Amino acid sequence: MKIIANNYRANEIFKMIREYTGKTQQEFGKNINRTKTAIQYYEYGQRNFDFELLLEICKKENLNIIIENKK
């Protein structure tokens, strides 16, 4: 999966990552020590998550974050 982050809001990216893993909100939350409700808040944009959480998710789900210059 490749996401061009500039094209989405943070909550949309969070949801895409979870859906890509094939996990429910509850399963995904358990994997990163968050409740299902917290995952819902992140996905609906009602709560912000930090870059550290994104890094934790990527490590646990074997995903890469690549930052490159626009072409």
C-alpha cells in the first residue's frame, strides 16, 4: 500500500492503515494499547494522534514511512 499523505487528512490515513491490516477497530486498538473508542476517535478526527503513535503502528504492522520531495 502506498499513501500520498498530502492528499488526505490524518484521520483518513489512520483508518486506511487499520483497514489495510485487516483488523477491526477493537483488534487494532488492542495491538497498540488503545480502546476501540480511542480508535474511533482517531478515525473520525475527534482526537489527534502523534507521530510517535504512527511510528509504533508501523513497527508493529511492518510498514514503512517514506518522506520524499515532491516532484
